[in-house]
Amino acid sequence: MLLMLVPIASADFWEVTGDTMLHDPSITQEGNTWWAFGTGEVNQNGIRVLRSDDGSNWNATPVIFPEPLSWWSRYVPNHESNQWAPDVQYYNGRYWVYYSVSSFGSNNSLIGLTSTESINSGNWRDDGLVIRSTTSDNYNAIDGDLVIDENGEPWLSFGSYWSGIKLTKLDSNTMKPTGQIHSIAARPNVSDHAIEAPNITYKDGYYYLFVSFDHCCQGVDSDYKIAYGRSENITGPYYDKNGINMLNGGGTILDAGNNRWIGPGHQDVYNNNIIVRHAYDANNDGAPRLLINDLYWDSNGWPRY
């Protein structure tokens, strides 16, 4: 079932103002302050960070990584100056941010990690390399997303195109991989295997996997959309509402945009009641903007707006 974005007048669609230019958003709260992290601006260094004291009015703050870390180029010599697709989550007394270093269209990539006890402090620790991929791999190590399972243990989902979405167990002390890589979603019947940006959340006995289908980054020509499935086990199999395995291309569409907000995607679910993503603003030359909605669940446990 295709669910379009609700009108901006609805109370379920957060009215956001100020500086809301953000791509690949992830959101959290520290005290009463909201923080949104996203891909850095093109041809500029770092990870973009927005702050809001009320969830409505947003302002840009200094980027993380105003200068590139020297070790990135050892693994990805020709990486873009900006870092992509950060995921922020609080766990074991720290805010952890997984981020991607890559170049467009290549799977010579890495996921790095930085953390802090307080986002407001601006003191970010370099926690180094998490996982990497090379051109000999059949997956792409970008779009890392931290998920805490029902037992309080951390996992990392990641992946973009190639053979799809992966999942690996993390050590709760180092927050680095400690087990095998599982395959949990793919689009084998789509010519370019266009699936990326995984986000997993646990609720009432199920793990819900949200992904982005199709193509971002083309302004109003983008056809990005959000799809989902669920599983009783974090490692899968994940099935959509029609019972199709997400490894076989399954995925129920949650949001495919509307006439103003084109190509919504790279979603992040927060506290199981908020979903953020970017979309391209048809009223502003297709600029990427932060969108925030309340997230609801139907009587059968499926997500909806």
C-alpha cells in the first residue's frame, strides 16, 4: 500500500523552520536539545550538524571533521571531502556516530566511528575504522546504522547497491564488528540493485527493517522511496506485508513522496514514534530538506503515518 506524505498542515507532520538543508538525516535528543546529523555539503569537509531547542526551528552548528582524518586516505585514497550518511545513537553512556567515507558510485569505501559523552560539548573522539569494502567485494561499506537488539546488544546494518543490505554483530565495548556478515535485504530483480540506507528498530517482538529503494541525489528527478519489512529475528528473514522476503526484492512502500516533497528517503526511526528523512523540495529547485513525522503503528503492528 502506498502512503503519501500528509499535508504540511497536519499535526503529524512537524513544522520545521530555519536551516533545514540536510541529506541522509539521523536524529537524537540530548536533554531538551534536538540534534540532526547528515551528509556534509558537497565540496566541503565534514558531517553536517543541525540543532534545535524545540524540534521546530533548526540552526547549523560546526561540522564534525572540519579537516579530514589522515587514516581515511589509506583505505579510500580518492574519497570525497564530505562524509556521508551519519547515524547517531546513545548507548552505554556515549553518543556514537557511524559515518561513511567513499566516492560516488564506488564500493571502495569505509565506515568510521566517532563518539562523545555530550554532543553539546563538541568534543568528538576518533574511534577509527569499523568496516571497509574494496572493489573485490560484492557489497558497499557505507550507510552504517546502529541497532540495539532486544537483549541490549549492538549490531550494525549497512549497505548500498551491489548485493544489498548487510548486518554484523558489534562488540559492546569497542563497538566494532565481532561476528559474521549476514545478508538481510536485496533487490536481485532490479537491474542496478537499487537498495540502501538500512535502519532497524525493535518493537513488540519484531525487528523492523526500513530501507530506501531507487535513486537519490538527483533533485526533483529523484525517485527515492522508503520501504519496510519485519522479522522475529534480527538476522532475518525480513518479510513485507505481502509475505515477500526482502532478500528477494520484498519491501512495502511507506513513503514515495508527493508533488512538493520528491524522493523521500534515507530514513531514521527514533524512539519508535518519530521518523526523519530527507526529500527534495520542488518549491526550492530540488534542495534536500529535513522532514520529520510522527510515526504510528497499525493494529497488526505495521508502521504508518
